[in-house]
Amino acid sequence: MKNRTVFLLGAAVAAGLLFTMIGALSAPSAAQPSGNNSGGQGNQGQGMPMMNNTTNDQSPSFQYKLENKYHKYENGVFTVRAGGGAAVSPLTWFFPRHAEIKVGETVTWVNPTSVGEPHTITFVMDNTTAADFAGPFVLPSNSTLKSAIPNANAEAVVMPGPNGTSIVVAANMRSMAPTVIDASGKVTYLPPNGNYTMNGTEKYVNSGWLWPSGQVPPGFPPIDTFSVKFTKAGTYNYMCEVHPWMAGQVVVK
Ligand SMILES: [Cu+2]
């Protein structure tokens, strides 16, 4: 368990760096929505006002208050915002953290962050099926990996493995893509922007990496929303696999 935690922390730090870089790269295009060409992007039907660039709108306290202010729960659909904030202060939190609904209703998650910071909505019901977002995989002997993009400044992380094999570190589909592991252990991948009906017996239900609309990096599944319909009363805890301190709860009555 300790090793896993250390690995997770290492991976989280690496991903933090990665996304800081992605954030920096995408920041100029993200800054443009103050013009007209993508003026709808910040709204996402959530009643969120566009940030104007007057005073201090990047401060954590401003962003936190803003994200907590707007609640949307109508027609049996409770919308929860995964993350929020902007370039200076992306928020790694669910807003609100507790959603209370009735049996048969739905929770929909969106990511209103104005820079490309991803989150997951991950329910780990049996306590053993959490998924790291990258891991070591065995390559057959004498195989090599090269980038699919010609002349890319890229090289896969490959290490010597046992018996002449190689170990490649690759992204984990069960973290990155919408995934369900049912009571019998069967793994099913949902299409991007999964719309899942939870029966309460699952071992693992994951949104995949949920990006702000229009900010999915190349190579990632195009996911900017996730919906779960709850058919059984109970308390459903979930977390974000990218930022394990992000925790939320759906109470179904
Ligand atoms: Cu997160």
C-alpha cells in the first residue's frame, strides 16, 4: 500500500508538471474567450458569468466564491462542477462536494476550468479497484516503440523487463476512459461523455478524464461531461484520480 501511495504521488507530481506545461501552452488560446469567438464556452448552460479581466478575478478566494455560488438542480438533474478557476488558480475541488438527489435522478459533472486541467469522477466501491493513471506494461521481447508522429520530440518510457522483455510505462485505459467494473468483475468501457445508470452493485465506475469543453488535448478521449443516474438509495462517495484529495459525495434518498 505504501509503495502504491509513493508511486501515486510520483505520478501525481509528474502529471502536475505535465498539466502545468499543457496549461501554459493552452493559456493563450484559453485567454481569448474574452473576445466573441468562443464567448459561450464559459457558460456551459450553468449560469456562470464570463470572467471579465477587471480586478483580481484569478485570486483563489474569488474563484472559490464564484464556484460555490451557482448551484443547478432542475428537472431531476443535479449538476456538479469538477474543478474550476483559471490559469493562476485552477481549483481542485468539486462544487458542491455533496449532492443530494432522489432515487431515479441524475448527477451530471462538467469541468468549468478555463485552462486545460482534467479531473475524473471515480467511484471505487470495493476499495481494491482504484486505478492509477499510468502503469508498467510488458512488451514482448525484441519489440521497439517509436512515436506515431513523425519527427515528434517524444520517446516512450521503456525499461528492461524480466526474461528479455521490456517494460513500457503507458496510460491506463481504466483511468483515462469511462469504465465500469460490475459485481462479477467484468470490465466495460463506455463511450466518451458516458451516461451510466448505477445499480449500486458495481465495483468501480469512472468518468475517464474530464476536460473543460474545447480543451481536450490530442490523444485523449474527448470527454467533457459525465452523467450517472442513481436507481438505488444510498451514499455514493467518489474521488478524482488525477487529484486524489478531491472527494465528493452523492446522497440518494
Ligand atoms: Cu481533479
